[in-house]
Amino acid sequence: MSISIRLSRGGAKKRPYYRIVVANSRSPRDGKYLEQIGTYNPLLAKDSADRVKITEDRARYWLGVGAQPTDRVARFLDAAGIVERAARNNPKKGEPGEKAKERAEERAAKIAEAEEAARAAEEEAKAAAAAPAPEEAPAAEEAAAEEAPAAEEAAAEEAPAAEDAATEEQAEG
């Protein structure tokens, strides 16, 4: 039979009150217990002396016999100076899960792409602002003027060819 020191709930709905009891670890939470060694009233202020009351000599006896306190009761016993509780450290407690990490990586990649695109746009704007020197501007306009009629002529030549092909298909069909 393993013995535990634990809390047994009492009180009304929304008004909890706990007994600190020594019980068989297999018995129900609020069921039969061997001995009550204290009380805990969570509704009282944290600095109140009546919040946690423990009979120290009985607690030491049951710990000496081999009773195992629950985490909450171990905190109470440590605060009362009856038993030293080993400090626990869970370094993974605040760490996000795998899916959250994946989402964070995707967001970081999207932000990096957006920043890269913004940098590229800034560089193009700087290059465009620095490129047209006052002497080169008339030459660039002349080149653009020469290219425009050539493009119009090419479009004019392609249009009649497309019309001829369409009329031939209609005649065959």
C-alpha cells in the first residue's frame, strides 16, 4: 500500500476548501483517508496565516514512514520548513511546438522576400535617377522615336497576313 499526502476538496461550489490528508494513493480524492494533518483555504490572502495550516509533527511522522506528498502539498511543506523541495526546471516549457515553429519560419521567409523586393525596387529607383544624364536624354528620346514607327510598321505588316489566313480558312470550311 502506497501512502500519499494530498489535498481533499470540500466547501461549496466556487468556494473551495481543502483538507491536507494522508491517504491510500488508490482511494478517491475526497474519499476515505487515514489522517487529516492540515487545511488549505485558497480564498484567503496569500500572506494570511490561516491560509495553510499544517500539523508539523504529524507531517514529519508520515514523511518518515514513506508517504509521498503531491506537488502542491510539497510546496506547502517547503514553505513551512518541514521538507526541502528540489527546484524544478523545465527548459522546454516556454518553447513553441513544431507547427508554431514552421509558421514562424514561413512568416520570416515572407518578410525576407518582401524586404528583398523593397531593396531591389530602391536600387532600381536609384539607378533610374542616376542613369539619364542631361547629355544623354535627347539621344534616348531620338532612339525611342525611331523605334516607335518601326514597331507600327511591323504591326501593320502582320495584320493583313492574319486577315488573309482567316479568309482562306473560311473559304475552305
